[in-house]
Amino acid sequence: MVNRVAVDEVLLSLGVLKVSQSEWNVLMKFGSNQLNELDICKAILKHRSVSMDVSKAVSRLRTFPDS
């Protein structure tokens, strides 16, 4: 089961905002509990890239182990 605190920690370490309640609700609704924290962060950043520049965060995420 994915842990919201762990997802928030990864996002904050990338220099972006923590996961919002609405983002978390959508992820849980679609059964993302089968994914790991990095996969969740990738999905969040992909979603956010539509409305904000997350290119630096995506670059930093690629340096994480297991990504």
C-alpha cells in the first residue's frame, strides 16, 4: 500500500508542492495503491505539467534510486 507521507517526502525533496487532497483522492479512486511512491510521483508530475513547469522536478526524479 502506498503511503501518502512517503509520496509527500519525495515531492518535497524534488522541490514541488505536496500532493493535494484532490490529487490523492483521484489516485486512490483509480487503484494506485498497487504502485510505488516513485510511480505515484511520476503520475502527479505528469498531471501537473499541464498547468505548471515541473521540468526540474522531473530531472531530479530521474536520479532517484529505483526510478
